[in-house]
Amino acid sequence: MSAATVENSGLGTKAAQVERLQAQIEHFLVSQAKAERAFETLTRRVEELKAELEDTNRKLRDKVSELNHLSGHLIGILHSMSDGVIALDTGGVVRFFSPAAENLTGSSGGSAIGTSFETFAAFAPDLLRNVRAALNGRSGLPRLRVDWPGEADARPLSIAVAPVFEQPGAIIGVVVVLQDLTEVTSLQKRVFQVEKLAALGQMAAVVAHEIRNPLGGIEGYATMLRADLQYQPDQRRYAEMIVEGIQSLNGLVNSLLTYSRPVDLRCECVELETMLRRLWEMAKADPNFGRMAFRVEIENGSGASRVRADAGALRQVFTNLIRNALEAMAPLGGGELRIRIREAQVDAREAVAVEIADTGPGIPEKTRRNLFQPFMTTKHNGTGLGLPTSAKLIEAHGGELTCTPEPGTGACFRVVLPKNNEAAD
């Protein structure tokens, strides 16, 4: 091969290399353009995804804020409810304990949350049975009455138990709702007491009328016999004892008739402080009560002691209560009668409370529970109708009469009267 041929062959090889290089450059440029377009597309998509993510995050934040608001609103409602609410998870562990539940059960939420309800209410097997049924998805469980133990007395509660569903068939826990029955129980006792007293009153009226007529004849004959025996002092004394016994029976009959009659109130403005001071002046005239002290305490000035009531009925009630207090202290040789007048409420109405307290020996709990029952008395010569009649007169005013032990010694009778009684004059 000649030198010219070799030179031409080398040139051909270089030309081919240049062509391949140019082709690779063109391919690179095309790929670069494609990559740039892809990058631009990816950048736009990233921006779109970023905008979508920001929108999603904003919506999520709004939803979280809304849920937090609703959760706070719900918790606020639960905290403000007078009924107690306890929430349990699917394992029966306490997860929420409202302030009302703390008040009704006497347990703090801090100590209750995180504990098993089985342990918390171990004393109430019927309640635990309902909770287990609710955890198994059973609805429509009956309300239970549970006497929840406390430091002093057990508190009557009405308790409802129900499962909580996130969606049909999916249980996320149980809610226990506690309602205080103290006032309802008290009202039921008062209604029962009123019905019982009404029946006794009707019976007493019949008995009193049946006894009164023959008593009048016996007293008349005994009086005549006493006159005939004026020169026979021994026999005359027997006739006098008959007359005294009949007069005592007549007093009991009159008390029965007073107790059994319907109360007809004639209301007017009554200044309780003035009335109570006058009744004290009358009572202390009795030589048996000469060594007694007297004190009146009035809350918020004299205006707090004005009520619209039947003055005669109140005089009868307060006379009875004051004499009872003085007679209780008399065997001790002295004591102090304290009368406190303060503002109060009865059935959501403005009222005045009059507390008549003594420093006597006090009244045993067993006796105090039956004080307002007819014929219940601790006096040798008492009829047992003074306090029941007083309670009846106060209830006719829409008020209430109760008895509580006085701190230390003694007893305290509390009369609560509405300020503006709506009874007809």
C-alpha cells in the first residue's frame, strides 16, 4: 500500500470519528433538552404538590383547631353539668372524671383516672354488671339506684350506663352518668310524711269528736259530785282528781282537733325580731326560766326578718319552740337561748331562716328522727302534738321546720319561711 493510500485511510477514520462525536453531541443536546423539560415539569409538579400539601396542612390545622374547639366545648359542657360523668375505655379503665362526679362520689379525678372501674366501684355489683354488659355492646340498660358511700352518710345516686360507638358495631368505651337523688329522696319522704299525717289527722278528728261528747257528761257529773262532797274532804279529793283528769283529756282532744283541722292562713307583714323578743319577755315571766340568758343575731340588718305570713300561726309555732328550749335547759339550772335570723332559700324562693338553739342536753339521733311524728314526746305531761302541729303550720306557709344538733351541746330548730307568701289572706 502506498503512502497516499494510508493517508487517505487515516483521514477517513478521523472523519468517521468526527461524525460519531457530532452525533453523540447532538444526542447529548437532545437528552439535555429532554432532561431540562423533564426537570421543568418535575419542578412544576413539585410546586403543585407543595401547594397541595400546604392546602392539606391548612385544612388539617383547621380541622384540628375545630376538633380542639369542639373538644374544649364538650369538656366545658361536661364540667358544667350537675350530673356526674365518668368515661371508660374498652378495658374498663377510667379515662374521664367530671367535677360533678368528684362531688357526688367524694373521689378526686386524679386518683380515679387510670384505675379500673371494677376496683373503683367494687361495692356495687349491680353497677359493675351493667358496665360489663355495656362493654359487650348492650344498650338500653336500666338505671340503678346506688347508695354511694361517703365520709358521713351514703349519698343516693341514680346511675345510667351506656356503650359509646365510634361507628356501628365498633365500641370505643362506656359512659357512666350519675344523678344525685338526695332532694328527690327528701321530697318523697316529705310526701309520705304529709300523707301519713293527713291520714292520722282524719282519724284524730273522728276520735276526738267521739271522745269529747262523753267527756263533757263525765265532767259535769264529776263537778256536781265535787259540790255534793264539800263537807267530805277525802271523797271530794277523788272527785277533784276526776275533774283534773277530764280537763287533761279535754286538752288532748282540743290539740287533736287543732292538729286535724285544715290550715286557713291570714297573711300579713310580720317583723320576726319584734315577735320573738316579745315571746321571750312572756316566757321569762315563768319563774322556772328566770336564770336563762337570751341572745338574738340578725344577718344583714332588721330587713332580713320581715316576712308575709299568718302572725297567729307563727306565734303558736315560736312559743312552742321557745318553751321547749327553755324546758330542756331548766333541769340544768340555767343556759342560753340563741335566736339567729338570716336570709335563706326555700324551693328557689327568697326566704328567712329562724334558728332557735339552746344549750340543753340535746336530743338523741333516734329521737330526733321521730320528733315530728304525732304523739312522740319526751315530756311526762306532753301530748306529742306540739311539734307536728308546728311543722304543719310552717308547711302551710310553703316553708319547712327541721331539727339539727347544736355544736357542743343542745339542739337547734330551724324554721324557713318564704319572704313573700302567696297564701290567700
